[in-house]
Amino acid sequence: MAGDKQAETTVPAEVREKHARLAEQIEEHRARYYGKDAPVISDAEFDELLRSLQALEEEYPELRTPDSPTQKVAVEFKSDLAKVEHRSPMLSLDNVFDDAGLAAWAERVQRDVGTSDHHFLCELKVDGLAVNLTYEDGRLVRAATRGTGQIGEDITPNVMTIGEIPHRLRGERVPRLVEIRGEVYFPMEAFQDLNARRVAAGEKPYANPRNSASGSLRQKDPKVTATLPLHMVVHGVGVLEGFDGPSRLSGVYDLLKTWGLPTSPHNRVVDDLDGVREFIAHYGEHRHSVAHEIDGVVVKLDEIPLQGRLGSTSRAPRWAIAYKYAPEEVNTKLVNIRVGVGRTGRVTPYAQVEPVTVAGSEVEFATLHNQDVVKAKGVLIGDTVVLRKAGDVIPEILGPVADLRDGTEREFVMPAECPECGTPLRPMKEGDVDLRCPNARGCPAQLRERLFYLAGRKALDIEHFGYVAAAALTQPLQPEDPPLKDEGDLFGLTVEQLLPITAYVLDQDSGLPKRDPETGEEKTATVFANKEGAPRKNALAMLENIEAAKQRPLARVLTGLSIRHVGPVAAEALAREFRSIDRIEQASEEELVAVDGVGEIVAKAVKEWFAEDWHREIIRKWKAAGVRLEEEAGEDRGPRPLEGLTVVVTGTLEDFTRDGAKEALQSRGAKVTGSVSKKTSFVVVGDNPGSKYDKAMQLKVPVLNERGFGVLLGQGPDAAAEVALSAEE
Ligand code: IVH
């Protein structure tokens, strides 16, 4: 149910800059107002600033990120925590949003320091809560939040509970006084658990991990903080007395590490701007292989004397800059929670949100898995919610911005009946929270989804047979009787049956009718005939393609039957072993389990599927229509040069689809799996590979690029091993 239409990010760098500047000003005024009781502008002027920011966000909704001042309620200083003044101000950072901005900053640095003999220290911009730790004679005497930058809140007892933060600095050259600055963060996975516990205890859920870090650190009772998995990364030093330290910031970090402070393993010193660009590009792709959330990269001049030459404005140092990535989290309105029915009958709530662009694509729907997840996230219909879309991951709702509620929000109630056929829902399994519609044959939604899958790339791969066709054939407005009662009728379809069909044009992401953008009316169409009533070219081509699909390999036919737990891999294993649908039907559970790649769950599901009369009827009809339901004799696929290998494919390949790559491997006898382990023989890596690449490196599994993949297919594993990358090199 994930809406994800690719759209490039549309916000020009100047607008981002203007937005960031305005946001920063507003934050400062808020901090003065709430924190110091010393506002410097009138309320009206403040409101004007906020309005300008809102106007920008109206025009560019992508800018409406959860940390925008339009989305936050100024609660920071309403706490009872004692205020503390920082010995030296905790500055902020100027931002750039593209390469031009970065280059302009580097040029200014070069001009102002008057030498090109310098280095850049690249760090990750940790999305957490800034803290200031004061150590006197090596003892942690105070920990404070950043607050206004001048004045923060005393959170010493809470910070003391964070295991990574030493109470005493150990080792050599510990100074008399030092302020250590860093970011405290809350790991993403733990965040979801925390929210579920808060909701269960009747507390407001947090909108995102950053807010939960802040909430955890500002707990009244440090015993509570102690139970939470907080971590810290050091990113700077404030006042430093009684100490003559290294002349490079990277050297200072090395020293801090010897004192027991948690420095980042990701920092890198580079010689020039190209090195910076490489760092930025690398972490742009591997944003999620890092334990904490990051929202950009911080580039710093590494030479401390040169930093001094450049100095700082009252707000930010001139010797550092933050390069911000496009946000992966935005706020949007939860318009409704709907319920969708999948091809196996599973009934899933999903969120319909006001469409927003996030991480480069437009999102309108996000899955919510089941009613317990809705409850655990604590979201109400009408809430402003934080929506996250991380890279190619399915969009998800993190949580509500509970402070923006106005009382009109309402709770979601899971229906007791199937929204499409009215049949009472049942648990997937006894005692399960996941529900399903048991009306597998008669439920139009299930048939529609099964047909769409059957015609899809993993199964029969019938071109021109998409979601609209699947819906039209199963739920026409006219004629009243759908031409397909179930998938058994697929190969008997005629052009005469198709022509009169009028149907809603359904959206694949939501299963809802698409609407005309101008009139707002639901779209209907004579799907297979043109206005004159003549068959559309597509429709005729589709019938030809259906005919051609009768010759698909058995494994694809099996996959297309939507037998629970039987995906392409299990289907391939079954087809390879039994070579005909009849033999699969006749096989006992023990015989099925004996097949390599088939477990008990799959075996049971296969037996259950064939036990249904109407399922066997599908097979009978297909057979009568001439569908090839066995691998022909002598169709031995010849030598299987990759037998015994286990291969993982990750990222985008240029010359293969993911399924194409899998098939090429499987037809040569290799096993294809989804996760990297020590037993993996090769990991094939395309563009944007994500964490599987890192895992392969970590486990020293040989990695093949697309060229190496070609070598594996063409010349076998030994030749491939020669061209593989491996962590040892
Ligand atoms: S340096 C004087 N380095 O980002 C230099 N800040 O938007 C100021 N932050 O207030 C900070 N990761 O809380 C620095 N590697 C990093 C950082 C980082 C996160 C935060 C920090 C700062 C904010 C500015």
C-alpha cells in the first residue's frame, strides 16, 4: 500500500537557504522569549517571521520537516530543570544544500586563511540532541543541553546514566578544565519500542528518535533515563584550560578517545574538496548503515590555528559548514486510516496522508501493518504525523506530533468485516492480531490482487495486464457479471467479453478509484474498447500475451497461484524436483519437505492449497486451455555450473532486473537468498546497495560488481573469485 511515485526534489538551493535562515531566526527568538524571558522583537514581528516561513512551506511542502519551527511547539524551556550558563557559547552551523554552496564556502575559507595548505575534517551530522559536558580535573561535574546556545538546562544526573560517557577521564594529559560538546542520540529501532511502551502507559508518543532522545534526557527521574538506550558522539570542544593540545582537530579527537570519550568512527580527514565530495556521496548512499540518524555532513577546517584566523559570527563558526541531505522525514496530515485486502486475504490498515514529497518521491499512503501497530504508534486520524521515507524503503509513519492536536482527532477502529465483501474477518492464525478475509474465492479484492500478481513480473509476466485490467475483469460496473469468477477463467477470455466492460480505474497503491484532478470525480472507463466501441490495441495485445503465457516455465505458473509462502524461490525448488503440477499435487508432505529449499510451512501450505476443490478446478481449466504445466522431458537444463553456491543480489544492476539476475543464477543451479551470512558465496552489488554491501565487507564475503557478475555467469565461481572485491584487500 505504499504510494511512491518518483519525483525529483523541487526545492531550489536558494529557497532551502532562505528557509533555513528564517527557521534559525525564529528558533533564536523563541529561545530568547522562553529561555531568557528577554525577547528582542515584538510578538507581531515574531508572527510575521513565522508567517513567511509558513508561506515558503506552503509552496514547498518538502520543507515542512518535523524540526521546522512551524511544526514544533516551543516546549524546550518550560521544564523545571535548572538553567546553567555555558562557559563558552554553543554555536550553531551554517548550512549548504548543494555542491555550489559547498564550493562557495571552500573558496571563502581558502581566500580568508590565505593558504591552500590545509585539510578538511569530514564528520557526520548526527541527528540528536546537543549536550555540553564539563570536566574539571578529569571529573564530569556538569552536563547541560544546548538550550539557547548561551544557557542550557542541567541534565547532569541523567547524562551520568549513559554508559558511554565517562564520569572520569582516564589516561595522559587530562586538562584542568574542558568542555566536551557532542550529540546524544536514540537508535531508530529502540525508538519504536519506546513509543509502544509510552502509549501503553497512557503517555504521549514521541514523533521521532530525536524527540525521544530529548525527552529521555530531560526525564525527571534519572532511573528512567538509565533504562533507555542512549548513546553519544563527541563533535567538539568548548573551553579548554591548562592544556597545550594538538594543533589539528582530528588530533584532538584522537586524544579525546584516549581519555575514554565516544568519538565517531566515521570521521575522515581529506586533502581537498574532491575528498569532501566523496565523503558526502558515500554517506548519502550509506545513510542507514550508521547506528544513528544523520541529516548531513559537517565539514570543518582541521587546522586549529587556521580556525582561529577565520573566527566565528555570533551564530556559527566560519571554519565549519553543514552540508544537509534532502530530508527523509516530513510532517503531513493523517487524512484517514483505511483497510486494504491483500492477495492472501490479509487485511492491513494503511495510512492515507496529504501527499508530500519526501526523499525525492511523492508519498500518499503508508502501511500500518495491523491494529496493534496503529495503537502502539499512538496515531489518531486527523493527527499531524511524522512520515519517514528512507531511501528505497517503504514509507512509514513514525508517530504523531501530539502537541499539535486540537481535539478533533479520532481513534481508528479496525472493522470486523471485510471492507470489500463484508465477510466477518478472522485471525490469520489462532490468537494472531493479524486478520484475514476468509472468503478467498468470492472476495473481489483478493481475486483482483491475485490476478495482478499472476500477470506480474514474478509470475506469468503478461504485458499490458496491469492493475486496471485486473480490477476491470473482476469488478466491472458493466456488465454486472464479471468475466472472471476466478483465475481459472483467465485463459478462456475472448475479445467479445472484454469489449463491453466499463469499470472504475483503480489506483494500485490504495485499491481506490482514481479521481479526475479537475472535477474530483471518480474515473471510470471502457477499459478494453475505445470510444467507438472497437477493441483497443492494448487489449488485443494483452490477449496475445495471455496466449503466450501458456508456455511459461512451471516455476512461474506455480508462483502465480498465490499459494501461501510459495514465492519464486520455493516455486523454483518444487518445479525442479517434481517437474509437473500433477506430481506436486500428489506428493506427500514428507516428500515435499525432502526438497532442498522447501520447509514444513511451505509443504503444509501446498497440501492445503490442493485440498480446495476450486483450486484443483483452476488447474483443470488451465490444463484444458493448453497451459504447459510440466517441464518437458529432456528439458534437462544441462550442466549446473553454480550448483552449491549461495548468492545475494543487492542494489540496481544496469543490464538485469532483480528477478532476471535471480533467474540467471537459479537456472545455473545457484541458491539465491536475501541476507548475507558467512555461508554466502558471493554478493552481487549494483548501484545503491545499502547495508548488505557493508555486511559482506564485514564478513569478508567476496563482492562482485556487474562485470564480475557477468564473469560468474559466463565463466563460473573460480574466475569470479579472481575479479571479486574483498575486505582483505
Ligand atoms: S559542530 C562550533 N559537528 O548540529 C561547531 N555539530 O545545526 C558547532 N551537530 O548545534 C557544532 N553533528 O548540535 C558539529 N559532527 C557535528 C555535528 C554537529 C550534529 C549538531 C550540533 C549543532 C547543530 C547545528
